[in-house]
Amino acid sequence: MEYLFVPLILIGVLVVIAILLLLAEKALGGGGEKIIQINEDQIIPVKSDGSLLSTLSEHKIFIPSACGGKATCGLCKFKLIEGGGEIKPTEEPFLNAEERAEGIRLSCQVKVRDNMKIEIPKELLNAKEYKTKVSYIEDLTHDIKLVRFKMIDPDHMNFKPGQYAQLNVPGIDVIRAYSIASNPKDIHEIELIIRQVPSGKATTFVHKALEVGDKITLTGPYGDFYLQEESNRDMICIAGGSGKAPIRSILYYLRDQNMPRKVKYFFGAKTKKDLYYTEEFLELSKEFPNFEYYPALSEPLPEDNWTGQVGLITDVVDRNIGDLSEAEAYLCGSPGMINACIKVLNKHEIRKENVYYDKFS
Ligand SMILES: Cc1cc2nc3c(=O)[nH]c(=O)nc-3n(C[C@H](O)[C@H](O)[C@H](O)COP(=O)(O)OP(=O)(O)OC[C@H]3O[C@@H](n4cnc5c(N)ncnc54)[C@H](O)[C@@H]3O)c2cc1C
Ligand code: FES
């Protein structure tokens, strides 16, 4: 009988530990059902105690998350009204004093451990998950590809010119943001312009593995960088590299309305092999006197035989614009380029509230 006694005591101890762990989990709010209240009017019961970002996504509410939840993009912000715990060190670099005071947080860093009340912009509730099929791929330059996606389910995406979508790289847990480069009237197929980043996870997949016919999941549309349709201000557009994507969408939209606004578009590249869609935009400028296109090379090679604008895009913009106090600016490209361009625009008296940009970080 004694040989049975020891295992029985062991089992008893394990049962007690398990009960204690369950009670502790309950006390901490984990495991059981919790309630997330969104914008006063929507209530979702959830079981998960993962991140708010992934929990909402399981319930088909898609918050932008270009870094896939690694606290490096800062796009997944929302307003926390109740619950959710204190700000984590990983969130601090992305929140300024004003945002902290308002309760703004990163949804990838906040765990759903208790009932929560949150606010997210109404437009985000329109973002959906789309099953798509790649219908066309084209090399635009040595390191930039155009990829066209046919929307399968749902079969169309409505978006504002300038907004972006997120691409889920199949097989690996990688999600990246890409501006929509196509005409917003083409709702059944959308185009992205993707530049290869050396050793980049998503861009290496797109450049080395993606093929016509592949099935890809996109989410969107996202972003508050889009054409201000109610405005009739003159426009300055500045882009570098793949930053041409959202400006192309904006210009297609304006072209379809017979270019009702005066637009100067500056595109910066290093050498001639980095230029693309040059003919297309020069043709547009011939068709519409309201539209001027300034492709510029910062380091043209002798064999480029380049007779156009030369210099850093900031210098090219500086010498080709006048007073901007009544103008609107749309900037797209690397954070460094955008910051430098904003300084030049400020010199020409642009108003802060009339500058719109998407930093491709
Ligand atoms: C709102 C938004 C819109 C965007 N739209 C576009 C678009 O239309 N076209 C496009 O090509 N990209 C766009 N991007 C950038 C894109 O989301 C990815 O960051 C980029 O493609 C790199 O992803 P990756 O997985 O290949 O690189 P990762 O694996 O994330 O990065 C690999 C390495 O490269 C560095 N790195 C990351 N991004 C860049 C970069 N852009 N340039 C130089 N180094 C980088 C990283 O710091 C890291 O060291 C956009 C980003 C944002 C936030
Ligand atoms: S998803 Fe990128 S910081 Fe949260």
C-alpha cells in the first residue's frame, strides 16, 4: 500500500497547484471572457488575452500594423479609455506628451487582460481583409516592381487616392504597408509599387518569389494621407523611389476630372535607371497645362545624357516654387527625404496644416 501512497500525494499536490494557477489567472483577468467596448456603440466579447491588435483582427477589425506587432512602425495607435494597463517602454518612443495625456497607445503592445473601453477612427472599421490573386507583375526599374492584385473576396476595394493597403507575406508572420498606386475607380484590381530593400523580408518575397496566379491576403484601405477633395488649392507633390505610388493614384484621379487644380510634381531619383513612368507623366503635362512634372537626378551618369533637373530633390523644389502660403503639399518617401522637404516648404511659407505626408519607414 505504501508504494501507492507517494504517487497519490504527488497527484494531490499537482491538482492543488493547478487550482491555484487557475485562480491566479482569473484574479489577473486572463483566460475568461472579457468585453471590449469600441467607440461607445460596439461591444465585442473576447476570450483571448493576446494583444489588442491580434484580438481585434480575429474579430475582423483591422488596425494598421506595418511591422506586424513588433513595436517598430508606430501605426497601430488607438485611444484607451478604460483598462489595458500602463504604457510600456516599447510604446514610449511613439507617443508624444499630448498623445500620452489623451490615452493614445499602441494596440500591438496592449494585452487584453481585462474589460476595455477603446476608441478607434470610424474609417478603420471599414478596413477589411481581401483574398486576392496576383494578375500582373512588371519590372519598373532594376529594383522596383509593379504588382497588380485581382480582388477575389470581397471582389472590390473602395479607397481614397493616397491610401495604403497591407500585404500579408504567406508562410511567415510578416505584414507590410504599401500605398495603392492605381486609379481609385479601378476597384476590382489594385496596383502596388514595391521597391526591393536589401535583405528585406517582404520585398525579397515580392521580388524573388511572388508569381502571377499566387493567392495573397491584403487588408485595407488605411491611412489619412489622401487627396483633400474639397480643396481647390494649388498642389505640390514630392516623391522619391516607390513614393511615386500614392501620387500616381492621386494624379489619375485628378486626370479623370480634367486636372481641376494646378499641380507641380517633383520626383527625385539618383540616376536615369532609377526613373520610371517618366513618359507617362510628361505626356500628362502636355495634355494638361495645369500639370508640371519635374523628374530630377541627384547623381546623373555621363551616359545618362540627362538634360533635365539635377540636384537633391530639396534643391530642385526650392528653385522651382514660389510662395506656398495658399498651397497644399503631398509628400511621400523616406522619413529623411520628407523631413528635409518640409523644411524647404516652410521656407516658402506653406501652412503646417496643408502639408500631408506618408513616411515609408
Ligand atoms: C504607410 C506606408 C506606406 C508604404 N508604402 C510603400 C510603397 O508603396 N512601396 C514600398 O516599396 N514601400 C512602402 N512602404 C515601406 C514598406 O512598408 C516596408 O517597410 C518595406 O517594403 C520594407 O519591408 P521589408 O519587409 O522588405 O524589410 P524589413 O525586413 O522590414 O527590413 C529589412 C531592413 O531594411 C530596413 N528598411 C526597412 N524599410 C526600409 C526602406 N523603405 N528603405 C531602406 N531600408 C529599409 C530595416 O530597418 C531593416 O534593417 C510603406 C510604408 C508605410 C509605413
Ligand atoms: S504594429 Fe507596428 S508598432 Fe504596433
